[in-house]
Amino acid sequence: MSIIGASTTVQIESIIFATDFSPASQNAGLYASALSIHFGIDLLVAHAFTLFQASLEVEAEHPLASQQRKELTHDLTLTAESLQAGRGLTQSALVLHAGALKIHRILYATDCSAEAAHGAPVAVALAEAFAAKIDVLNVVSSKRVDHPDQLYKLQEHFYNALDLVVPQSAKKLCEPRNFVSVGDPQSEILKHIDDREIDLLVMGLRRNTHLGTQNRTSGAFPIIVEASCPVITVASGSVYRP
């Protein structure tokens, strides 16, 4: 039985700070450093990663580190050097994910809006990195389609818009397949994920305070919760660096 008022001794041997180099993780690093100093213990900064397909090929053919590994090592070293440890020097560890991440098919869901277009370059970049194929899906509300001619015009508009966001060079590599369906966007996207065995969903969202649920792609949160694959959302205003 615990006694109220009794002192409790906390014994901590070391602290591991796992970082993805984002601003959020930088803030966590400051706390890790402060705790390390307070308890006078070791601090280890770690980053787990998966080699891109191109990096895998480079390291398989040559006994040298790929450019990806070199850049991550550099970023990790800078992060470790910026944080003070309570005992000794701050150590760092670059951890290669044991299980190879395999992405064969990516779904880029769009309504051809400016907000949705933010997801296109991310979907293309990921497809190039993993040598994956892309499905591009546009779900049209049944309220907008009264007869077949309307659907044909909407499809034509979709294909023209797609040419502006997916470069020809990427089309040759990723072999994008374009789909236009009529119905509820949430249901159609989730159905497409299951029917086409999608490994990753990418959507562009308008930045707001409601996790992207009040945007023209609509219903993002239920899709994220119910999708049988990981989901990446790209908010308008996000900085994308190829």
C-alpha cells in the first residue's frame, strides 16, 4: 500500500531522444536534454529510417554509403551536437528499419481544387522513391451528374487538370492510372483502396483548425480513421522540397 507523502526515488539510467528532424521533434529534444542534465545521465539521439529504392540499389552495388544515408548522418550529427547531455557527450545512432518498406501502388485522391493539388508532387516524389505506380482518383458528387454527357465533360476537365500537376517524366516512370467515379467521396476512396490494394493514400487539404475536415476534399478525418493503408495529408501552405 502506498503511503501519501512518502518520497519516491526515480532512477533513470539514460534517455533516448528519437527525432525525425521536424520542428516538433526539436522541441522534444530540448526536454530530453534538460532531463539528461537534471539527472546527470547519458543522452542518445536516434533516427530510424528506411532506404529509398535508389539508395538500396547504390548500397547493394557498392560498399559505400548512399547519399540518403550521408545526408541523414549529417542531420543527426548536427542535432546531437546542439543538445547537451548530463554526462559525457551526446551520442547519436542512425537506425536502419529492419523490415523493408514496400509501397507498390499509391492513390492520389483529388477533386481538382487548388488545395488538393498540393498532394500531387508528394505523391509523385514517393512513387519515384519507391518505384511505385500511381492511381489518381477524382470522385464526382452524384448531384453534379444528371446525364452521361455531364460525366464525360467532368472527366475531360479532370484529365486536363491532371496534366498540369503530374509531369510527363513522372508519368513514364509511375504509370499513373486515372479513375473518375460518381458517389460519396469517403465511400469511393475507401472502396478504391480495398479494390486496388493501395499501399498509401495521399490527399491535399486546405489548412484550418479542424484537421482538414472543413475543406473541399471533405471528410478527411473519417478516411484517415477507416483507411486500410497509411494516409499522408498535405496542407496548403506546406513547404515541399523535392
